[in-house]
Amino acid sequence: MKTGIYAGSFDPITLGHLDIVRRASSLVDRLIIGVLNNSSKCPAFSVEERVEMISKVTRSIPNVSVESFSGLTVEFAKQKEARILVRGLRAVTDFEYELQIAQLNHKLHPGLDTIFLTTSVEYSYLSSSTVREIASYGGDIRDFVPEEVVQDVYDKLYRKKEN
């Protein structure tokens, strides 16, 4: 069974992330979305909230599961017996950084390969940070995040700013 890991902070999940999930899930038998619990970052959503949002929007994809993890992605991949890491690339500027990380991960775990999927053109400008900013001002984010989480994002970010 080919198991892949798509790891990230997903703060919040965007349509660009979901595009990568759908495409990656067709390439592996099992895709685990690893939600990073990074103590050095201060995410807008708790790891539990992010796992719940992603679970909600991927429910219809049978070979996808969602789990949180801390530490190195390669260690998480070893625990899950994954041999593939999936990374999305929005622009050429992402590639240099992602290539270095892929090479480092391969050095740490030679049995682990990284596949890069370029984000579909309609999502190439999209990032979680821009979604958070737009939502914090009450802007329309329906073209940027899955419908199932639009209200969750507004509830967390917009109302917080109003108080």
C-alpha cells in the first residue's frame, strides 16, 4: 500500500490545499494530511480546529485521513510507514525552498521521496495568510476556502476583531 503524507499548517485550509489533496489522493492508496502543531508559530486556529476543518472538507475522499503531529515531518512519515511526501508549489519562488527541504528529508530518511504538485492556476496566488487577512476585515473569502469552513473562518477571525 502506497501511503503519502501531505503536511502543513493549513491555517486555514484553502481551495489550493484542497486541490492538492484531491490530486494527491489519486496517486496513492492512502493519503494522510498531517497538520503540524508547530510551537514556534502562533496559528490563528488551534490544531484541533484545523484537523476538524480539514476532516469536514475531505470527508468525501475515502482514502484521506487527517492527523496532527509535532516534530519532524520525516519522523511522522516513518511512524505512518509513508514513502511519499506531497508538496504543493504555487510559484517558482516556492521551488528552491521546497527542493532544499526535500533533499534534507531524503538525507534523514532515504526511503522517503517527495513529489511536487503544482497548484492549479486559479489558486496560484492563494495562501492561508491572505485568507486570514481578508477574513479579519470581513472581506469575501468564498472563492478562497471550501464552503464548509467559510463560517468557521469568519467566526474565528472577523468577530475576534470586532470585540
